[in-house]
Amino acid sequence: MGTNKRGPWAASLAGAVLLATGCTLGGSDGTAGDADEAGAGPLADFTAQELDWGACETGLEGAECAVFEVPLDYEEPDGARIEIAVKRLPAEGDDVIGSLVLNPGGPGGSGFDYVDQAAYAVSDDVRERFDVVGFDPRGVGRSTPLTCMDAAELDEFLGMDVDSEDGDADLTEITDEGVAEMAESGREFVEACQANAPELMLHMGTVDVAKDLDVLRALLGDERLTYLGASYGTHIGAQYADQFPDRVRALVLDGAVDPSMDQLDLSVDQATGFETALTAFVEDCLTLTDCPLGGPGDSVDDGIATLNAFLEDAGEEPLSNSVDDREVNRTRAGLGVLAALYTDAWWPRVREALTDAMENGDGTGLILLGDDLYSRADAEAYENSTAALIAVNCSDSPSPRDVESYADAAVEAAEESPNFGPGLAWGALPCAYWPEEAVARGGALDAAGADPIMVVGTTRDSATPYAWAVALAEQLESGFLVTRDGDGHTGYRMGDVCVDTMVDAYLIDLAVPADGMACA
């Protein structure tokens, strides 16, 4: 993509960063302690709860739902409490090993709802041997939720478009007015969180989520944890292992996040994964006779240039849509295209949406794709995944407090990722205004003393670059890497029999393949 000099992609302050890394702030050692397991100690009231399983209001037939409580602040276990919603799908066989806890990522993804996708998320063999369990992490969904902006405010926040000094879409040369506009938008988001949930926003980090997970493990009656986490869910798992190494049975960390990187570096580095995925999407599109970006005789650079020209035109003359009165500007159109970069299963839908937009001036398909990406269920409401996403990202590791650092990062990111780097760098800007008392130190995790931990990496993963999986496997004292050579986000249950077989054997039989095992 050497001929592409600038990329008019999403300049939304939420960016496209759907994952995070680092640690959350807390003065304790992060463990419940053996005394709590025995019914004594500061967390005894929490580990002694009973899960009152009952019928779920929605979802799969046969699933069971419950709620349990955890401390808002683990340093003050006698203080305020919050609720965690949990769902269980009982094992289909008689020889049950225990519970398999799932998390689909985010931050902000619903593990509670993910249980309803058990047939897709795990194999039949795993379903036979485990109760499949998912929970909404603190601040998410059906658990005590973090709410910041309302739907109208989020529409403006996610769809904000700014111009550069020469009037085009170059996010490395934004006008002073544009920078001030983005800074103000970031402040307003944080202030909205402070107005609606001033205490909860201080305790949204992943270390606290891992502590909640250990309370859940105890309530499920499992002596040690069996866990499958995807994308940001890998960070929950790695944090759990680092805090509770002696309580690890088997952890599959699929589409891994590198915990040694801070939030701004993660945002910039993630852009390289999206560049790789964009190349794959355009390359595939150009093999088709109905590709809106060109045809078999065109190069990938040609296809990307066509896409960028369309997006820049949308910035100058936004498209309409038949859903509501939102203009489909450059940012909103870019968010729709971004959906294609998470899974090739969405490629046909994105191609159709681009065709409608480029040939008919209809941005409906693109805005619906963006709505799916950011969990906008209807015209009146978003799910609160964006609030949770930003809160966790900003809590898990330090971020620069000066706007100039983000501008510099945008320029640096453009060198490796002209299409996504600048937008993702600016997308981390709300973290400059997050309360400092809520921000953790961050850093690598080694989970010293834990039993073997499986890390799965996909070579052309869009959202979590393969290098992150390599880094996490190296950081974890007992980590071992399984490589899937392919496209799309995550590796397990993505059509690779080799990967699926190794994951299943590890979860069920604790079988550990050779480190660095690759699947073609």
C-alpha cells in the first residue's frame, strides 16, 4: 500500500480500539486468599453467597441465570457493593469436568449473552464436558452498568468529523480548531461518566474484573478456573493468572493483547492489524466481478485509493440513510467499512453496503454496520459497551495528559498505518482526562507458578496483531503459543481443524502441544 499517502478513516474519539491492556489501580495484592476459601477473611461474605439459578428472561432454552455481589472497591470490602449478572448452560454429558467461563472481549462485550452462542463458541466435545458460563464484567450490560452519554450524545461523539489544515482528511495535520473540538469532546465524555457514575468509573479496571472472576469461580464450586477468553478477554485471563496462579486449571487466551504496552501504544500498534486486514478485504474484493472498489485488473493500492476517495467524498457531501436523520459522513462511513476487518464473514455485507453507497448514494448499509460495531440496538439506545470500552482502556494503563503527545503519535502511526494509525492515535484522547486515581501502573504479566496457559494467535488478525500473541506467550512463565495462519479476528472455531483440536484437547485433557506449534 505504498502509494496511499493518507487515509480518511474514522476520527471518532472512541476510535476503533475494541480492546485494552494493563492493570487497574489497587493497593492490595489482588488475591482473595486461602482464608476466604475457608469461609473467613475479608471476602468471606462474597465467596459464601449462593447462586440462585433461575430461568433466564431471554436466550437459549435450558440456560440458567443468577446475580451475585462483589465489592465496588476491593480495598474496602465492607463498603459499597455492585451486582454481576451470570448465565450458565449446563453440560450436555454426564462426565462433567466443571465450568468453562467464557468472555468474548471488548472491553464491554457481554459474556452473559455470549453463552447463547455456545454452539458457535465451543465444540460439541467441550459442551459435553463443561457447564458453559458467562458473566457481564463490572460496568457492563446486565451487571451494575456504567452509563455516560445518552444515545444522541453518543451519536455525535462517535460520528464527529474534523478537517485538517489543507481541508482534506489528513488526521496528521488537524487544524487548531479541530484539535480543540476533539479535546472538548473527550472532556465531555469523561465529565458525563463522572456525572452519572462517579464511583463506579474509578473501579472499572481489569484487575478488579479478574477478582470478580475469582469470586465467580468459588461460587461455581470449581477449585481451579477453566477459562476461554477472546481479544480483550485474554487480558482478563492473563490478569487472573497473575493474581491467582495456583487457581489456574486451563486458560485459552485467543487473539491476545500484549499487557506490556500502554494504551496509546496499543492504539497505534493495533492499526497495523487493521492495515493487514484491509489489504486482505480489498484483495478478495478485486477478484469478484461486482466489487465496488475495482476489478481483477486493479491492484490492491488501486482498490484502497478508490475506497479512500469515496470516504473523502462522504466527508465533503455526506450520504443519507433510511434509518434516521444522521448524515453518513466520512467517520460514519469509515466505521461501517471497519466492520469488514473483524471477520471475513462480514465481507459480503460490507461489499453490498459500499455498492449501495458508491452507486446509489445510499449510506444505510454502512451506518447499520457501524451501529452493529458499536452496539447501537435502536434509535433510542446504545448498549453501554462504548462507556465500558473507554473506561477500561483508560483505567488499565497510563496515558499522556497533553494533547501534543496524541498529535505526535498520529504522525508516527501514519508511517506504518496511513489508513488507521492517525485515527486510532486520536481515538485514545479521552484517556488524557480520565481521573488519575483510577489509572493503574500497567506492565507485563508473568503469572509465575501457574500451570500451562495456551495463547492462540492468528497471523493476519485485524484487531489483535499476531505479535501481541507472541509477546504474551513469552511474558507468561508457563505460556505456550498456538499459531493459526489465516485471516479474521481470533483463531479457535474459525474453521481450522488443527487449532480446534489442540484447544479442545487442552481444555478437556490438559494436553500441551510443543511451544510454537503452528497450524497451516
